[in-house]
Amino acid sequence: MKTYLAALAAAAVLLTIPAAASAALSVGAKAPDFTTRGALAGKVRQIHLADELKKGPVVLYFFPAAFTPGCTAEAREFADATDDFKKAGATVIGMSADPVDKLAKFSVEECRNKFTVASAGPGVISGYDVALPQKAGLSNRTSYVIAPTGRVAYVHSDLSYAAHVKNTLAAVQAMKTSK
């Protein structure tokens, strides 16, 4: 009963955080598993979502393109908040359609060696329904919090980067307190 009430309280907190309706994956949906290449601190490595979820929740945030003003600002905010995400038990992974060599540079310069950024191919972009309608081949700015069960716990889709870090961190912290 105590676990049920805690989960109910966490769900109530998550419902108070605004989420845009434009993302196709809704809270409770199964997040598509994927394997891709990404970079952490300039070192290229393979990313498999299922493996990352074994460690705890994953904040999977999609952004249009590395080294653009909004994406750079968002990456810096995620870098600044990485310790808070880790304290809450979450892993942050940035995703864009950029090639891995560009993301390796971005991981050092803008992500400040704090979290992995990975290449989202067409299948991943389609699976998460984050295609940017105005620019073929690019992803929209959408952040997902994925629970260790592989289910979407929170989604926020907005081209403005301003609330992505704050909202995903609040969602992850709410998940932790519901345990």
C-alpha cells in the first residue's frame, strides 16, 4: 500500500509538470530500444538504451543540431545539471542526427565531458516521433525521461530549450522520491 501511495504521489507531481502534446510517445508508452554510436569526453562508444536503463532512469533528449545557439545553450545547461541527475540516479544522453565525429567534438566543447551525445539515425528519430517538420533529417527538441522498465515516464517537446533541463530533472527527482 505504501509503495502504491508513493507511486500515486509521484504521478501527481509528474502531471503538474507541463508537457507538450506534440511528441507521439506518451507517458506510459514503451520507449523504442536502439543501439547507436555516441561520444563522451570526445571518445566514441556504442550506446544501447537497454544497457543504460539497467543503471536507472535515462533522460533522452533530442536536439536539432550541434553547435547551434539553442542546442549549445541546452547542452551547457545539461552539463551544469549532470551532478544533480546523477544524484537522482539518472543518466543523460543527448541525441541528434549529427555525425559521430561532430558529436565527439560537441561532447568536449559544449557538453563539457559530462554526458554522452549520440547519433540518432532515421529509425530512432521516427521511433521517437521527433522529426523536425521544417527541416528533413533533423530532430525536434524533445526530452524524454525513460524509467528503468523501458516505459516513458515524462515527455517535454518544445523548440525552446529553456525548460527541458528543469522539467526533466524534476521528473527524475519525483521518480526517486516515489521509491
